[in-house]
Amino acid sequence: MNYMKYSKAMSLVMMILPWSLVPMLGKHAFKRYFPSGIFISFVVLLVNLIAKKRRWWRWHEAFSTKVTWVIPFTWGPFLVGSMCILKWTYGNFFRYMLLNVIVDGMFTYGLMYYLQRLHIFSLVKMKKIQLMFVFMIDALLLYGFTFLKEKVLVK
């Protein structure tokens, strides 16, 4: 089956569908964690620029040669998922890291197989365990940013 002809529709669904979860976050949690989600999304885009240059992994085309699948993933499931994880776990660092290991492990050791078959994402010069390490650094940055934001806003 030629998945490329459905690429644009699939990427739009990938970007828009997670936003249907936002009402379940609640207005207060959304306002509280949205800045953190935006921060980590930009960090992820920066890491992806580095990864592209160093050929750690490859996001295949979604809309055009300049717009790969990293855009729908970052601004859809990643951004919304980050806010959900913060809502459910912020304040309990162990639970936060455990949930991140589970979610990132499901991506790396489960979902990635299907993403490769659908020509969405594939590792090039990086191993899965190294990708998990990158994800854990992202998780620490997200929690650290949220912690600092909360400290500054409380004062």
C-alpha cells in the first residue's frame, strides 16, 4: 500500500487529534502547563535540527521536502502529551520520570516499528537506547523548566 498519498491527511490528523484531549486537562492546567509544553516543543525542534545535521534519525516528508513529520508530531501528540504528563505527575518527580520512561519506551520500542514501515520516522546513526537517553534529557528539561516557572510565578 502506498502510504505517501495519504501522508498529508495522516499528518493533519496526527497534529489535530491530540488537541481533542485539551478540554480534559481543564482550563487551569492548560494555562499552567502550556508554557512548558511550548518550551519543550521548541527544544525538540532544536534537537531535531542537530539530529538532521548529524544524521541521528530521519523524519520523512509529510507535506513537502521542507515540512517533515516532525512538525505534526511536535505540535500534536508531543505538545499535548507533555501537558498531560505534567498534569498527572507534576510534584512527584519519581512518578513523572517513570511515566516518561514508559511513554518514551512505548514510542522507541513499539511505535517506532510502525513509523518506519509507514515511512514517517527512522533511526539512522543512533541506537534505540541512545534515543531513550535523548528523551530522558528532554523530560528533565521539561520538568526543570516547569519547576523554575512555578518558582518564579509563585514569588
